[in-house]
Amino acid sequence: MIQLTEHSFKKIVIALALYLTSLFAANTLGLKIMPFFFGSHLSVAVFSFPIVFLMTDVIGEVYGKRIAKFFVLAGFISTALFILYSFLSLALPWSEAGLWAKEGYNQVFGISIRIAIASIVAFLIAEYQDVLTFFFVREKLGVKQFWLRSLLSNLWSQLLDTTIFMVIAFAGIYETKTLVSIIITWWLFKVAMGALYTPLSYLGIYLLRGKNKTTLTS
């Protein structure tokens, strides 16, 4: 069993809060798209979702694989409950006094069952793969060059996440050529943002470790 000091426990709780906040921000605020280069569009989730994958890398680097997997489990349970609450809230009747917000509310939270399933399946598989890949690469490269290990694990996990989500959510809706284009574009955007956030990862490692330079591996 991993033994944590009270100080380390508090740091993990704060990190978990940042992790879950970034996850929910990606799943809700990500509905908004903004114009990008060459007439393309980009979801605002590109700013928050890479934090989700980087956070498990940072936590795994400092506290080990078991705590990183706990973060993934917490994210899965939280997302599943959020989806359940969303469907419940949509199914319940509206009071006449609140009808002014009905159309916008239903439009924002009325995601289809297919998209909800795509989101949670992609998250669970990709995040666990991210943790496993990160520690596999660390075994091969050693404990140095965190940025490289994190980048390699994110290349694979972000590809998995994007591919699984897009295929489950939109296969048969978009043509295969269009779907592949969307997958590649989204994947590259998310990986690029993750690379830009690398300095924040090093800051996170520094703050979590403090004066303790040891790393757990279990």
C-alpha cells in the first residue's frame, strides 16, 4: 500500500480537482467551435483536454502508476455520473416559469446517447493506454527526459481517443474520407497543445515533489 503524508495527500486532491475540472470543461465547453486556419474549425476543448492526459503523466511521474490509474477511474466515474444526471435532467418536466431557458438548455445538454457512449468509451480506453504507455516508455528510456516520454505516450493515447470517439460518434454520418481528415486534424491539434503545455507539466512535477525528489513506481 502506498503511504502518503498529509501534505502529499492535499497536493493529490488539488491535482485531482484540476484534472476533473479540465475534463468537464472539455466535455461541456467543447461544444463551442472557433474559426481556425484555412477555413477549418477548432473546438475550444483543445485548450483544456490536453491537460487531462498531461495530468496523469505528471501524477504518474511523481506518485506512480497506481495513483495515475486512480485518476482515470475517478474521471470515468465522474463522466458517467454527469451523463446520467444530464439525461435525467432532460427527461424531467419543465416548470412554466423556467421555459425561457428550455431551448438553450436542451440544446447544450441534449447530447445523443451515441455521442455520450463515444465520449466515455474513448476516454476510458485512451486514458488507461496513456498511463500504461507512459510507464512502458519510462522503462525503456529511464527516468530522465519527461517531456519525451510524455509526448510519446500522448501521441498514441490522443490518437486512440480521437479515433475511437469519432468512429463511434460519426461513422456512417460523415464519409470515410471526411472522417479520417477530421481525426487527423483533431489529433494533431491536441498533440500540439500538449507539447505547448510541457512547461506547465514540469511546473506541476516541481510543485508536487517539493523537497522530495523520489518517485513511486507502483
